[in-house]
Amino acid sequence: MATEQKLVVARLLSNLGVDVIDAGFPRSSPESFNSSKAIASEVGCQPVKGRVPVISVMARCNKKDIDVAWEVVRHARRPSVVIFIATSEIHMKHKLRMSKADVLNTAAEMVAYARSLGCQDVAFGAEDAGRSDKEFLYHILNEAIKAGASTLVIPDTVGYNFPSEYGNLIADLRANTSGAIISAHCHNDLGLATANTLAGAEAGARQLEVTINGIGERAGNASLEEVVMAIKCRRELLGGLHTGIDTRYIAEASKMVAEFTGLYVQPHKAIVRANVFTHESGIHQDGVLKFTGTYEILSPDDIGLSRSCESGIKLGKLSGRHGLKFRLLKLGYDINGKELDDIFARLKEIAGTKKNFSDDDIEALVHENGHLQAVWSLGDLQVMHGTFGSPTVTVKLISCYGEEKISCSVGEGPVDAAYKAINNIVQIPVVIRKYVNSAMEEGIDALASTQVVVSQDSNEIVVQNIVRTFSGSATGKDIVIASVQAYLNALNKAVWAIDSSAKMLSA
């Protein structure tokens, strides 16, 4: 992220109620230096809801790193420096090429040096603690405390530990050290970062290091939204632990970080994505329509998230009649008996190739079943197209009253010409917002799938002061015919909206 983006995120984290904001690693680059200093100077000096967050920065165990870190963070009202060095045998031998004694002495010396600069809040991090010898950990952590460390960061740096291992590690460190807060820092290489963090909290860690959306090195870190909501949802299992996070800002933070970093999360990401509050299975839909608590342990309102569809009902191949009936009622169609069965059967028939059903798609199913009659349908289509002259298309449409109308038009291409010919007949003011054509399979005989989205070009297609868009889709081997059918489907929905609006106004 750029410095300005980091500042925006830091302000949101402060509003979210984060206690400690890790502003960066100042000596790693000029950009990191500048952004960390800006966060310390601005966010670290501005009270939000009566509190100012601690602003922390990272430093390796050397004086140059610590000098730069203190220069950056000292501008904050509550500054902190995290000094780290590896403590596992594999890191000391192959990366640091230092003995245990050297690592021990360096750690104690550098913590004391940071305190001598005036930093009252020094954290010491034992990198790769999850694979370190416990006796050595006890020794180095106690020496760090003696030198002035007030927080001990215990990283599972490579995501190696299981929850039982990490929880036992935290419990053992608590039993063998005193005078400092223990902080859990877990990576997600085995998908256990959240579980390990919660195990650490249960064992006595009172600072939990997390990231928005779980982003971080390799497979990422423990996710703020998962850890916070797990504690909120199951606090009885954690001795009544709670956080100061205002969870209503979680969805906003997730979206902002995803947009700024370009690291978008999958639709079924726990807590923050809409799929978490969406129900497609017929059994689940039936239950959640009767009582949301049957299949939802959290509410989207808890994190400031809006559902992707009303009451979270998503229609698909697993849906049942209760879900379809509910969506139809929301659209104003009270359909029962055989007519409902027929629409449900058609839904199941096409659900295998269609992932999402919009309101327009549901209305199209109603129309196909004869509940709504198509205002215009395709009679004939003739296309003249080649390297000589402009593409020319002749279209014959048949109205719901049996009237036939023919129009001919030229265009930039055959589809454009066909749409202009149709507009000459239908004559409703719409603008094409989206046109997508794709092959559904490989080969010269592949089916073409076309989707068209149109919206009003005047005030006529407005329902209850809401501007609507109308989508149509069609599939066929001929691209032009499929495009025409899709466009007509969209236009028919627009006509239905105009008619409905006129009836409402007359009433």
C-alpha cells in the first residue's frame, strides 16, 4: 500500500478499536520509514472515542534498526518498539550463524539499548518460538524482561504448531516467566493460525497479533475478524475474555484492505464475505426462514455487512420450494400448486449450468411458465454481413397480440444492427449497460451464452423511485440469434416494469 492508503487503514483500525497498530518495519525501505512515521505522528496522536492506540514498529536486534525505529515512533503519544531475533536451533544455525550464548546476550543488550533511548514500551519477539527449545526460551525471555521488555511476542513463525502444542507452549511460558504480557503471533501455513491464536488466548496470552483478512507472509497470519468474532461468539469457553473491537467496522476494514492491496478474499471467507450469510440448500433455507438462529451463529449486522440477497436466500441446484416461494413473494408473485411446481422444475433444470439467480432471472422463469406473457418475441431474423458494405439485419417481431412488425437496420456489426432494428420496433428508451458473450465449451460447435443488461434512458422505467436494470440471457449455437434473444428478454422485463409503474400511478 502507498503511504496515504496506509494512513487511511490506520485511521480505520483506530476507529475499529485496535489496541496496538503495527505501523511497519521502518529500516526496510524509505517508504516504510515515511509511512510508519506518518502513522505515528497522525493516528498515534489523535484520540478516537477517548483513547489513543499504541503505535508499534519493528526492529532487528541491532542498534541501527532500533535507532531508526525510535526516530519514527517517538512522535506517537504511546510509542512501542518490537525487537526480534530468532531462537530456534534451525534459525540460529543456518540463518544467524550464532550460538545460543550470542543470541542471548544480543537480545538482552538490545532491549536495554531501546529502553535507554527513552522507549518505555519495548516488546521482545522470539522468532520461530514454536520450534525453539523451551528451556532456552525460558532463559532468553527472562533475560529480556530483566533488560526492560514489557511484552513477550511468541511467534509460530512458520505455522508449524498444532493448537494443543501452541497452547501448551503459552501455558509453559506463563509458568516460567513473570512481569510481561505474552503476545500470540501465529502464521497460517497449515491453516491453523486462528485456532492457534485462540489456543494461546485460552492458555493466557493477553495480546493477540492479527491482520485484516489474514493477509501476511506466505499463507498469511491469524485473521482479525475470525479471532475477534470467535471470542465474541464463544467467550464462555475462554473464561469470559473479550476485546475492545467495535465489530460494526469489520466488513468495512476488510473491503478497504482488499481494495488497497489487491489481495481479494474468496467468497466463502469466514466472517467477512457475503456467502457466510447466504443459504442455498433447501434444508437450510427452510430452517433459516423459520428462525435465523437455526443456521446462523452470527448476524451480518454484527460486522456491518449487508446480505447479498434478501434474508440470505440464494437459489441454486440445492434449493427447495420454500426458498423459491419466498423469493417469488418478495417479487410480488403469490404462486402455488402446479404453477409453483413447474417453475421449481425449470429452476432445477437450469441450475446445473447457472450459479446465480437474480431477481430478473426469477421473473424470467415466471414469464417462461406463462405467468407473464412476453410482449415481444422473435419471429424471423436475416443477417447480411461481410467485407463489402455495412452489416445489415432484418428483424421480424411478434407482439403478444399476434401483430407482426418488421424493421431493417445497419450497424457497426451484426449484433449492433439487430439491436437497432429491434429498437425501431419496440421503441422504449434503454441503454445497454453490459453485453457479455462467451463459449460454454470448446470446439467449433460450442454453444454461445449471451447476457445483456439494460437500464432506463428516461424517467419511465422507475419503480417506487428506484432506478432498475434489467438483464436477459440466452444460449444458442448462433451468436447473433442468442444475442437477440437475450436482448428481447431484457426489453420485455423493462416493458413489464413500465406497465407495472403505470398501473401504480393510475391507482
